[in-house]
Amino acid sequence: MALLIMKHLDSNSKEIKFVLNGELDIDTADNLRNEIATCYSEYESLVLDFSNVDFVDSTGLGVLVKIAKSVDNSSFSIVNAKPHILKLFRITGLIDYFIK
């Protein structure tokens, strides 16, 4: 399945939000990384809205860690993740790293 990435910009708060729809996996993770890399430098805060993300594999987790490390982790968060995605973050020890 594909990953649809919609970008929402808030120049007043210097926040950029990406609303994701689909699966974050080996086939789609690089697309997300590339999309964020092309525009994040202009913003102070990065939010990923996971309300429509149904699946994350190890490649997706790896890209999320790389994204969090490449931006200041304190300005990075994931919001609206479904319970099974939160469970994955909890099991892998990443819950506090991604969810603020």
C-alpha cells in the first residue's frame, strides 16, 4: 500500500505538519524522509499526524528515528497514532522519543 503525504504549513508558529495516510514501510519510508528533508529547515517544529497510518515496519521505525535525530528531537512529535502503533512504539522503547 502507498503512503499519502499531505503537508500543512503554519508560518505563524513556524510549525510544519505532515498528515500521513497509509503504511510506513520499506516501500514508502524513503518518500517520507525525502519529503521532510526538502522543507524542514524553514520551520522550528515538525509534527507527523499518524491518524490514518495503519502499519509501520522496521524500516519505517528506522526512518522515524533518523528524522527525529536530524531535527532537534524536542521539536519533533507524532500525534494521533492508533493504539496498535502506540503499542509498537512502546515495545520498541520509542514511545517517549516520539510521543510528547
